[in-house]
Amino acid sequence: MLPQQQMPMKIHNYLVSSL
């Protein structure tokens, strides 16, 4: 998992895309 410091938004979008 990438650090939230970089871009939490990007991670959030990725998780949402998975769904």
C-alpha cells in the first residue's frame, strides 16, 4: 500500500474502482 502522504485521493479512487 502506498503512503497516504503521497496522494490519499488516488488510493481512494483505486479502491472505489475495485468495487
